[in-house]
Amino acid sequence: MKRLLPALVFGMSWVAFAVALAGTPAGSWKPLSPLPTPRTEVAAALLDGTIFVLGGFTQSGIADQVEAWNPATGNWESRAPLPRPLHHTTASVVDGKLYVIGGFYSGMWTPIDTTYEYDPKTDAWTEKSPMPTGRGGLAAAVIDGKIHCIGGAHRKLFRMVNTPAHEVYDPKTDKWESLPPLPTPRDHLAASVFEGQLYVIGGRINVNYNDNLNVNEMYDPALRKWTALAPLPTPRSGITSQVLAGKIHVLGGESAEKTFTENEAFDPKSGTWTAMAPMPEGRHGLASVAIGQTLHVMAGGPRPGGGGSNTHLAFSLD
């Protein structure tokens, strides 16, 4: 049974949510140069105007591949591989360097605490201070040059269980700090930053896609408080999110029954959700980046729990 958590408020109140469903959903999709390596459960980031797609599952196993797409040429090229194969990891960019934090490194879904830094000038990786709580299926986002790592799952005896860990990494000092924990522990969630506040959306309980959530929680760094906001209209996990034109788009995902094409956008100013033009095909374990007024969505599995693709799609409101 899908779990829906009530929108409890942990501080400020929020405007009653609404979902705009009337008329034709806004936006359009077009295909772009496909990834060289089909895969799912990847991470992605935009570094120096280039899209990097990292790790994940491929047909031959867990990937250490790093592939970069140049918007100017439309071509993909290989970069130095990850220090180890990883899936369900994160990718963040601070001051011209790429950081890959956490994830799982084996077919047994062994959670890790590693922090890897990539320097595009040398095409080389360096290991930095480890994350205090080893976990995979977490989310990460950057605020004021620091990387917030939120939620995820770690192993307790023979079970995978959620952690509410909210830990922030400062690349300048190579140090970690623990912050107020995530109110609703979960994994396979998405995180985005809008006007200096952290929005953490969707996910699942204990790595179980039968237990998807509609949770939408916001962290205010100035107040050091979490607030529950209007819930995600379609509960799902294995999702990705990006900010476009003042709204947080939540894309894709999976449940036990299917993968999702949904593209639902949250407006932080009005507290409302809008159904946007859906993806052409359902995907989970996909990744995304925003370049200007375009969202790029890469890879992902076409069926629940597995598969992979070399999909590279672009969404715009034009």
C-alpha cells in the first residue's frame, strides 16, 4: 500500500495546496544526443557548462563511468572514472569542482561514507573527509558553497533502514557539520534549492517502492528549522528535481506497478503544484540538470526495479 503522510507543519504555516490540471500542460520535450552508456540510478551535475553523468547500474554491473556532454558540440566524451563503482550516489558542484558523496558500492547495496572531489583541470579524483553517516539513496544540494546531504538508507544488521541524517560539507575547510535532522526519514528522494532554502521532496520508506511518500519538506538555514509544505500530488520515489522559471520540477520515479512520466512543478511562493507536460516515457533512477531555461534529464530505468537507458531529453517552457 502506498503511504501518504499528512502535511504537518514544523514551524511556519503554509498556503493550502492546489494542483492545476485544467487545459494542456505547459512545456515540451525533445530528444538530444543519447548517453554512450545506458544505465540507471545515476548522479549528474553541471560543471563549467558541461553535464557530467556518473556511476549507476549498467547491463554489465555497477558503473564507475563518468561521461560528459558538451552543449556547444552536442557530443559526449569519457572522463576519469570514479575511484570505485557506485550507484545511488550524489553529485554536487562548488567552486569549479565536482563532489560525489555517499551511495552504495556493491551488489549487496553496501552504504558508504566517502567524499570524492573531481578537478576538471587535471581530470583527477581526490578523496576528502568522509561523511559522518554512511548512506546511499540520499539527496544532496548546495547552499552558500556548502553541500547538504539529506536522508538516505544505511544497513542495520540485515536490513536497510532510513536515516534522518542532515549533514553539511564545507569544501573550503574539508569539514562536516550535523544539522537539524530530516523530519521524515526516507530514501530515493529529491532535493533542490530555491532562494537559499532547501526543498526535499518525495521518496520511500526503507528502500521499498511499495511504500512511496508524497512528503514535501523545506529547510530554512537561517532559522535552522524544517517546515512541511503542500504534498507532492503523485507519491513516488527514484525521482529527480530541478528549478526552472521559479518552480521546482519533480520528474519521473517508480512504484511497484510502474515507472512515472509525471512532471509536477511546485511554486514555493504560492505553495501550489502544477502538472506540466509529462516525460515521453516513464523512468526511475534518472538524473537531471538545468542549463538556462532548459531541463536536461538523463538515463533511468524504464521498468520498476531495473533496466537502464541512454535517454537524454530536454524540457523547456517555450
